Amino acid sequence: MSTEIFGIEDVNVWVDGLIRVLLIVGFMTVVVMGLIYGERKILARFQQRLGPTRTGPIGLLQSVADALKLVGKEDLRPRNADPWTFELAPYLVFIPVFLGFVIVPFVLDWQIRILELGLLYFVAVSGVNIVGWIMAGWGSDNRYAMIGGMRAAAQGISYELPLVLSLLAVAMVVEVPAPVIDGAASVASDSEYVRGSLNLNEIVAAQHEVPNLVWQPLVMIVFIIAALAELNRTPFDIPVGESEVVGGPFVEYSGIRWSMFFLAEYAALLIMALVFAAVFLGGWAWPFGIWMDDAPPRWAQALAVAAKAGAFIFLVFWIRASVPRLRIDQLMSFSWKVLLPLMLVQVLVNGLVLVYDWPLIILTVVGLAGVVALAAIVDRAVRHPRPRPAVAAQLQGEAAS
Amino acid sequence: MVVDAPTPSEAGDFETQDLLINVGPQHPSTHGVFRMVLEIDGEVVKDLVPYIGYLHRGAEKLCENFDFRQGIGYMDRTEYLAAHNAELSYVMAVEALAEIEVPERAQWIRMILCELNRISSHFMFLGAFGVDVGVFGTPFIYAWREREAVIDLFEEISGDRMMYAYFRPGGLAWEVPVNFEERVREVLASSRQGVKDFDGLLTENEIFIARTKNVGVISAEDAIEIGMSGPSLRASGVPLDLRKTEPYMYYDQLEFEPITAEGGDVFDRYLVRLKEISQSIDLIEQCLERLEAGPIMAEKMPRMLRLPEGEAYMRTEAPRGEYGIYMVSKGGNKPHRVKVRSACLSNLQALKQMSVGQYVADAIIILGSIDIVLSEVDR
Amino acid sequence: MTTDDGGNDAVEEAPEPPDTFEDTIWPDVNRTLTAVDVRPERSVLDLIVHIPKADVVRGLGMLKNDEALQFNYLRSLTAVDNEADGVDVVYHLYSVPNKFNLTVKTTLPNDDKVLDTATPVWQAANWLERETAEMFGVTFTGHPDPRPLLMPEDVDMSDTHPLLKSHPYAEIDILQGELLGHDRDADEGD
């Protein structure tokens, strides 16, 4: 079997696969190092500090130095840890994140694979790493790690639902021009479209005039919230809560294994940002307003994607610098009692739009109303805090007596 | 939600076991070497056993072996975040026993420094508390910036950044620098900005409110029963502020009201401290208006203090509450007994009552909200 | 026992001026402490009341529950080692509603350092008594949680009471080292 890569014909399929894997690994490692450096610089600026300045010009080599240090560190395993679970856990966190890169549309016709069910694949793959988190928490034989692992599982599963529903809400109404991407040069006119696609490239292409954030404001906000929770980022960094469970599942890891968790965390952030750019901000297509015919140069497309993903990443860092952490019960009830019902309503409306072929502007109106509802719910919950649970009062009474 | 989980009897014969987790003495949120063992069911704290004593250095015993002036240095080390306030109690106890009249200027400067120390200590609390509730570093650095300004000023005055030993029985060690007033006003301007920054960063933050309101509630009666003092007590609605109830130095000449709150929860303890910073700024400005030139040391102070027989329990309002020195003299140049009444020790006794029934994450912020300094707890 | 304590106090405070303590809260305190053998004393700041050890906790309870006084706040609880004269246990009370201060003292003879616990009166006494117990060797009977507070739990410190005057300064490190099982010579080797 042979395939084509970089315009070279007849490349052996294994060689092709190897090249692609190496490309992802190299690309991801470099970008992640940049992200770590960027996070440190950006957070430092929020905190009136300078961040790294000493290693290399303006501290640019800091991440490289850190990586070298981590690789050189001793790989410790607690005596009572379960060897297999403990040592395999980093891979289970790490590999799914890599697999996610397969479907990311970087530029028009440049991605690892175009999958018809790309979004489904992304959702499926990104859910796997919860297993790794639980394994790390359980295998470390550390109670902090175990609590962290349990929290990660609860949180990951709870927020998977709003995340999937938000992607579904977009995918079901997106207007894909009738001849799909293989049809190459045949330009679609606006009248000939079908609704609904799970192909990320088509979703991007569909936004060549108006990005989805206009049609789906609520969905976008829910996606951001759920993505923060999936990434275990502030204010949902409960599994790793530094001040409570001191790093959670990673507490016993050191050296290269710990850096694998670290790498996976930032790689997951990157891929989530790229998916966000593709699904809501129009990826490489918007604002060029055209596709296929005389496509803008690839560097411009790549720049657009990078800027959109960068905006998402900056938002994540910004939130990290400004807000406290939620508590586990607040996190759970926010997902199940607020986000999930809102998303179900949104999906219902999307379904009506899809079935009756209503104009998309209805979605904007409904979405904005949803945003207002979300803000009102949060505001009300804060103004009228819940009284202490009865069980808590009872426990306290027992302790006092 | 974990609390509503079925009780073991409802769950049938499925046997569950509570988990014991050990927090500290090496833990990022125990503010030093505090240790507590939590018995948890899921995420709910069912029991909490605190352990202290890791920083016990026998300051009380050491004071018995040194003369009255040498003891000042040990007081600094018991309460290193508000060393001026700790020195003040000790020095005033000596002065009360020896019946020394302290000159006016020295008193006003002491008040200014103690209030400045309160500002720096409360900022330290705000920063550490911000980290406890999970903001990554930002409040900590903001707090550090303000505290740094105060500590720079202390360094200019006393030559040290933490262990000042600047108050002496009878007055002050030496005169303050010539630009003292100007520098204090600079620091106050910066602190005022710092309070605004914190107000904007945390007070109105929805997540912060959700985390802290109705958490770690303690009623006024219980707080008095446990012997809590300072902002932690005032947050429960008891207007017990020694500066007002038993005015020492010239606090009776200043205009202020003790800051209290109603709820007695973590948020109130945070808010009381935030407001106290503004109050201290206001008090310092009033002090600066009344500050006049004059001697800073009582006349005819002997080189070696010899105190008459007697005993005094001198208490002052330190940032964390009532810092008392119980000094017994049997004559001679050394105290017979020095007891440090630690506000933190008494406040910490309430930790169990506040934390049981709350979540693990709450126990951490409740501990943070009491604002303990372990060296004061253990002495 | 009680008479012994009273005798000790009398020796200790021999020069007693004819003082009626009218300007203090003594009249109220005296009225409250009916059937308790009390003796007032002035100190630099607060009024001191001596109560014999058998009656002290009962007296403290009366002081707390009296309507006019309401000493509901225990500021501090500690002890003072007077060597040959025994150990004084000192309670510093405060009344939040009335803003009164009072110091209550009781003297324990060296051969019988046992006292009832004040924890039923104020919860605040809990840790303070634990500390006093380990530092002075005073046993508080009925204490709900009589573990050491500041001293290590895993080492037997039942004979070591650091704040007693008889406890040495210089040998502390040696003492602790041996108790903790360290070989002192080996430590010095490095």
C-alpha cells in the first residue's frame, strides 16, 4: 500500500504514518514548550512580575531548560505503589491527547486525516484520559492522589456531557455546501446546502462568511466552561488543587513521567483551542470569506488559526490569573443542574431549526436569551447561598457534643 | 452531590470505610508546620484532629533566663508577621510593673508602627487566603507588593525586616528617620490602592463568594466560649476590640469603631480584615496629625532594669487578636515567669467545630481564614 | 488540704494593708462567691482573687454564670512555678458584656498538683490546660482530651515539665536526644 504526502507519490503507508506521527510529536512538543513559556510570561504580567528572563534571550529557553532538568531527574516510584498501574498511567493520559491531533484542521487541505466523523472521534478520544487519571490516582498509593483521581473522574464525566452537547448543537445545524470537500473546485452556491456535519473541515468551511459564535453564543460559552473543566484549568482545577490535594494524581510522580502529565495537559489545552477555533471561530475559513476557488495563502490561514487558538489560550490563562477554584459539589451541581438543562433546551431548539428549516437567526436570539439565563442563574446562586446541608449540621452537632 | 448520598443503612450491606488523611506538617496550605488529621467520608469532613507543637522553641522558658530587655527579641520571634504588636505587649507589661511613664512621641510612633504592622499582617493574610481559595498567585503577589512597602519602611526605621526589637521599655530604641512622616504617607497611599485592588479582585467575585459564604460558620456565643479574639471573633458580631474596650496608649483619643460582621463565616472573616486595613490607614493618619517632636525615651532609665515584685497581664490588640503577656516578677533583673497568651492558639481551637460537616476544600479555607501564625501558636 | 493552701497564701502575702477594694469589682465578686473561701489582692492592672484549689472550678462557674458579672471569656490559663511554695494556676477572666477583668489564682502544693478541669466552664480551657499540664506537671482531672499539646506524643514526656524552675536549660538537647533514641556521640561525629 502506498499513499501521498507532501506531494510525493507512492510513499509506503508505514513510512507515511511514521512521518505524520513524528510531525505531530515534534510540533506538539515545540508548541507546548512555547505555551509553557507564554503562560509563565502572561501570568507574570498579570501579577506585576517579569516571569522568566534569565535563560536565553528574554527567557525564551526556560522551557527547554526545564525539560532537560525533568528528563535528568530520577524517576521515583513509591514502594507501595502498584507498579503497572503507576507506570502505565502517564501513557494513558498522554496518548489520547496525541490521538486528538489527527483531526485538527490546521489549514485548508493540510491535516493529518480528514475524518467524516471527526468531531465524534475527538470526543471519544479525549474522554479516554480519565482512565489514566484514575490509574495515576489509584496506583500511587497516596490518599491525596486517590482523592484527586476520584475528583478527576467525577469532573471529567460530568463535563463531558455539556461538551459533547455543545459540539452536537453546532454540528447538527451547520450549513455545509452540498458538494463536499472532495468535490474540489466546484464552488457551492448558498442555496445548495445541507445541514449537519461531523466533519471538522466542513464545519470550518461552512463558516466562511459568518462564524458559528454569532449563531451559537450560549453554546460557545458552555463549550468554554466545559473545556476548562475537561482541561482541569482554573476555576475547575479541583483534581489537582494545589492548596488541597497538592497536585492530586501527580503527587507521587517525578522526572520524565511527571513531565508527560505536564506535556499532556498543555497539549490538551492546545488541541482544545484548535477545536474551539475550528468549531466556533471559523478556523482557516473566516474572515477570508471564500473557500476553494482562490484560497488565501496557507500562511495566512495558519496565522488565522493560530490567532484564534491563541485568543482561547490567552483567555484560559487570564481566567487562571483571576478567579478562585470552585468546590467539588458546586462544580458537579453547576454541570448537572445548570449547564446540562440549558444545553438540552438549546439542542431542542436546534433540532426544530433543523427539521423545519427555520433561519439561523432564531438560534442567535435563543442563544442570547440562554446567556442571560445563565448569568441570572449564577447571580442568583451567589446572592442567595445555599444553607448548610442538614447532614453537615448533624455532623457538627455530633462533634460538639 | 456527596452530602445527599445514602447513609450506610440505606445502602444495604455495602460496607464503607472513612478515609483518614493527614494534612501537614508539610503541606502548602497549613501556613507553616500545622498538622491536622481529617477523617473524611467522600469529600465531607467527619472529624478533624489538630496537632501543634512542631515549632515549640520554649520562648517562655528562655525569657526567664534573660533580662527584661533581652526578652524583646523572643517576642519578635513568636509573632513574626506582626512583631511590633508582640513587642508592644511585652514592653508595656514591663512598663506597667516598673511604673515607667513613656513620653508622648514614643507612644504615637508605637501606635503608628503597630497599625502599619497590622496592615502588613492583614495583607499577608489576604495573599495567603487568595492562594487557599485557589487563585493562582495573583492575590499573593498583590499582597506581597503592599507588605513589601511596609516592611521597607520598617527596615529604614529599625534596621530589620522582620525581627525589629525597636520598642524598648520606656520608649523606642532610637529616633525615627527624618522623613518618617512623608514615608508613612507614601506607604499609606500604596496600601490604600492595595485595598482597592483586593476589593476588585476577590470581594465581588462570584466564585469567591460561593466558596466562602456560609462556610465555617461560628456563632458569637461559641466564639466567646472558645476564647477566640481579634478579627475572627469580630466577624461573628462581637465588637471586642481591645483598642476600644480597654484603650491603651492613646487609642482613646482616636475616632474609630470596631469593625464587625454578622455572619461569622469565612467571607466575613475576610471582609473584616480587609476593612481593618482601611481602618488602620485612617488611624495612622489621625496619629500623624497628633505626632509632635519630643523625647522618645523615658528619663532616668537605668542601664539594667530591676523590677519590683508584682505581676501584670498586659494585653493588646494584635492583628490576629488578643496578644497578652502575663509577666510575674519576683524582683531582680529577670522575669520570674513570662506567659504569652497567643491569639492564634485560642482561635485555632475553633477549627474543629467550624470544619466538621464541611468539605475538604472548605477545611482548608477555614484554616486559612483563622489566619494562624504557627510560631505564635507554639511559641 | 484547703487549710494548707490558705496557710501558704497567708505566708506569701504577709503585709496586707487594710484595703476594702471598694473601687474594684471585689464587692460583686465577693457577693457572687458565696460559700467559697476567697481573698482579694491588687495587682498592677487587674484584681486578683485567690480561691483554694478545692473550690476553684465551682467558683469559676459561679463567676461565669452570675448575672451581674458574666465572666464568659477565658483569656488565658497558665501556671507559675513558685518552687518551694508550690505551683500557682492562674486564670485570666474577662466579661464581654461588662468589660470586667479578673485574675483568679489557686495554689497547688508541689506534692499534689491535681486540679479539676475548667473545660465544663469554658471550652477555651481545653488546649490551655493541656499546655499547662505538660509544662508544669499539673493534672487536670476530668479533662476530655488529656494528650500533650506541644510536646511530642510518641515520646514519654511524663517526667519532663519544661517550665518548672527545676527543669534545666543546658541539658535540654541531651535529654531530648536520649529520649528520642539518638546516639549523641554519633551525632557529633558528622
